[in-house]
Amino acid sequence: MVGNRIPLWVHRPVISGSNQRYQALHQKLRAHHNPSFAPKMMPKMMSRYHARSNVETTFPMIKAKFGDSLRSKSDVGQFNEVLCKVIAHNLCVLISCIHEIGLEVPTFVSAS
């Protein structure tokens, strides 16, 4: 460093209103590397820890089972078709859990 000038290769993020993602990431890294700060952030981080990986695994499973194309032409029809595929996937996962790991069969009680 020469005088007050900062070399171009030094990255110094500007803290502003548009840089909130950087601040959030910085807090997560501090929580991960600083044990005294971790207890404050850990419950929030652990509640979302595998959310993205679960989503990124579920979409290919649905596409592999039910195809990656939609037959409906309208937006409403396509949305309903995707919801039906998600419901069918959830039922397939529930049935496989019942048979593979011995999950108890849920009992449904009528409202009346």
C-alpha cells in the first residue's frame, strides 16, 4: 500500500443499503467461525440449512418420474399440472417411506 491509496487487487466491499446480502453473509460466516457468536444465529441457520439442497434434489426427482414437459397451454393449467405432479411426488415418497422404513400408515378422520 502506497500512502492512502489501496491497491486495485484489494477487494473492499462498500457497505450500503444495496449490500445487505454481503452483511448477512458476513454474519453467517462470523457465526460459523466464532463460537461466542454462534448461539445467537445457529437456530435460524439450522432451520434453513438444507432447504436449497432439498429443493435442488426434489425437482430432478419429479422430472424423472413424471416428465419434464407440461401439456397444458394456459398459465392456470400449467400451474395446476405442476401442483398435481408435486402432490403425486409427495404421495410416492410417503408410500416408499411406509414400505422401506416402516412408517406408520396415517389415519384420516372425517370432519363430521
